[in-house]
Amino acid sequence: MNNMINFEGIEIEQELLERTNPIFNTARMTLFQLAAAGHDDAKDVVQKLNLTREDTQDSKTVKADEDDLFINSVVMEVRYFTNGKIAKESGFTEVDLPCGFTPRAIEFAKSGKKFVGMDLPATINEVEPAIMSLLDEEQKKLVNFEGVDATNYQSLKSAFDKIEGEVCITTEGLLMYLTDSEMDVLCDNIKKILAEHGGYWITLDPEMPFLYLLIVKSFYGERTREIMWQSKYRIDDKSDVNAIENTITISVRGDVQENMKNAMNYIKSKGFKLERLPYADHVPEFKSLENANPKIVAQIREGFKRICIWKITVDESVNVDISDVGAESFNADASIDGDRLNLVLSGNLDTLSAPELLANYEKIKKDNTLNSVFIDCSKLEYVSSAGLRVLLIMQNDCEDGVIMKSCNETVIGDLSNTDIEIL
């Protein structure tokens, strides 16, 4: 290749981090919903971040109405407090993945418990100073934040290596945004972490659609379908991701029992043991329901008996390799050939590496006339949704688009719903 280009030394700005993974916008959304439910710590964080209802709840094309905000505030409070309650009861170090902008760190620190919040760098850059400013010096010693990509084992391992003893990993509002290939990687990563540290993984995400349906139907009856679709469209629009499309998130459409069976079999196939804990055994009193019709509240609480939280542990009969995975390190070589940018990518194009690729592409584009991008993928192992978003930015930005050569089956699957040409 001629005209080789050096990728080193470019500063990655917050705005670019947000563009490569706008899904973190939903973290602001849920924080505001928790504050709307009456949570004082959430209100304090909202004030620190200067968030408004319009900024957090309205998407590019859909304005959130009162019904939408109310329902989501109830759902947010239910899942937030239940997750936190089980994590506290574990006695382990709580690892919130992703931590979002929620004030759980404040809650844990005030009660003298250790808390580690992990999320995308774009989120951590904002939430860490806001949360820390609300803690005293002793409380700050109990809290730590780490910018990670949940699908990048090296980033997770580096963060978990700072933690001693068993961990309770909680994932709240994450799984429904992952593709099946991302879900595979996440499960493998969590399995390695738990095999090394001990503890368990708590998630409400697989049965979250049941919880949402229960609450919407209890309050709005015949309008259930309308409200659910409006909310889903708004969230998808806000995050630029089609949520609830993977195997582990149990759809309330079609054969629900078969969907449940497939999700449970999937988690077991990944080398885990699964215990389903009924919501009814773990939910506290909720501020958002204080003024609600008692009959509706009773109906919701009865429904909690049929919806479960998933407690996931490593199946000890499965051999787990917890060695480092050095191949995940991302690298890019670039050169210009006329009006074509040639790239050789290796490792994982994920949330951590995608901003680097986009920043360098836009710098090259500024200094050169580009009509196409040719990518050698023979050493590229994996593309996350953030990586895919950068590839599509380049695809839409160049007249002749992007051509990718020598992709493995995983990458081909990730690109299947795009018009990117694969050789």
C-alpha cells in the first residue's frame, strides 16, 4: 500500500463517543424516569447533570406523553429497586453493568457497601463526576467507576482485576439492546469473570417484556398495544437500536412458552445454571404506586408472582478458560489509493475501538477526496453494534460505499441486514 496513514494521536471527543453509540441516551432517559417516580437521589443526579424532560424523554420524532412517562417511571422503579435489593442481600461487591446514570452508587455508599459501576466510556465520563460530587470522602472510598465494553473481555478483566472476592453482577436494561452475536460474547465474558471471582449474575431483562405488559395492561387495558408500541418506537428512535430482538429477551408475541423455553435453553447452553426468582418475593413498596388505585396495585402485585428475576451461576461441570484473550486488541492500518481508502482491521471493532476508527476516518476524509472504502477483514474477529454504526457512517458518506473482504462468519452475520458489499 502507498501513502500509509498513522492512526495514533487523535483525541476522541465526547460528541464522537455519543455518535458511535447513541444507546447511552436511554441511560439519561431511565434516570429521569426514576426521578419522576419520586427517588430523591435520582433527582439530585438529574439536577447535577442539568437534564430536562424534553432532552431525556423525547426522541427525534416522538414526544413522550404523560401516560408514557408514568408507565416507564413505574417500570423503572420496579426493576431498579428489585435489582438493588437482591444485590445488597448477596453480601458481595455489587458490579452494575451497565450502571447508566442511576444513583445506585449513592445508595450503596450511604449504606456502607462497595459498588462498582461499569458502562460505556461516554456514560462514565458524565456520571462519575456527578455521583462523586454527591458523596462525602468516606463514601467515595466505597465507589469506583470503570469505562468498559461488556463485549470486550480485556476491558472487563482489567476492571474486575481491581475487585477482591465474590461479585454480584447486575445487568439492568442491557440485554434487549444486544444482537445475538453480542449476547454470545457477553455470556462468555461473564462466565469467565464469575469462574475467576465467584458469585452470580442477576438480571431482570429476559422477562422484562412481561413486566412491562403487566403494568401497562393493569393501568390502561384496551390501550395496552398502542402505548407499548409507542414506547418501543420512541426508545428505538432514541437509542438507534431495535430493542428486544434477540433470543434471551422473551417476546410476548407468538408462542410465549416456546420463547421462554428457548431463552432458558440458551443461557444453559452457554455454561450457566439458572434459578428463576419470583418478583413477588423481592419487590419493596414503590413511591410511584402510592397514589394509584388499590385494586390496580393489588393486580400488579399478584402478577409479580408469575414474573421472575434470573439468578445465573457458572455450571461447575463446564470447563471455563479464564486466560487472557490477546486477539481482541484492535488495530487498523490505512492507506490512500487515489480516491479510495484502504483499511486493514484486526481484533474487535467494538464500543472502545469504533470511536477511534471514526475519528481517524473523518480526519482522513477532511484531508482527502474519498469515494470508497475497501476493508481487509481477514484479521477482524468481531463487529459490535457500535462498530457497525461506524461502518454504515462510512457507507453513507462515500459515493461508492464500503467493500469488505475476507470476513469471518460472525462478521458476515453482523452485516447481513446492511447494503455493505462483501467479497
